[in-house]
Amino acid sequence: MLVTWPHGDPESEAGWYEPGGFAEGEIPDESAGDDYPQPVVFQWDTARLVVDEREGSPGLRLETTAGTELLTFDGKTGVVDLHGVTRLLLSSLGQVDIQGAVVTINGRPVRKAGGPI
């Protein structure tokens, strides 16, 4: 359940309560008490932000309301995945740097030499 108050004031009597549903088989184990991590979902018309610290979950996901993952961040492994459904535009008015021990573009490894790809 998500509880929010006007202007973040918990002393206010006018709070909003939004139920948090669970998919089949994901109902939390009540014996785990407060230590059981609960997923938190913020949803808009076209997208939702999911924070889920349960075992096996990437931790943070930005996805479309149809369920297509656009961005995932795994805080345990440090892996960030960014997906463009129809297009991914990376642009800058300045310099764009891509750095990594191994860089692959469309299945082709980028040479470590200073020359072009």
C-alpha cells in the first residue's frame, strides 16, 4: 500500500491510500515481518517506475505501461540497461564518450587503437 499526504505532511488528515497488488505467487511471506522488501510502483498514463529489492529483481525499472522495460538498474551488480523500443537517441552539444574495457557496437567489437571503427 502506498500512502501519500498533501505536501508530504503526515500530520494532515487528508491522505491518499493506494493499494499495492501482487501478481499470483508473489504474495509476501507474513512470517518475514518488516524485513520483507516490498515493491513500490509509481504509474502514469504511459510509463511506470518500479522499485523492487526482492531477490532476483533488478532493483529499479522504468517501463511502459505495456510492460516493455526501457531502463533497468541493478544496484547489486552495478549493471544499467537502456533500451529504445523504436529508437535510442544519444546526442550532445559537446563530446560523447563511450568508455569500457570492451566496447561492442551492433555486434562488432571496437578496436582499442586510436583509429576509426
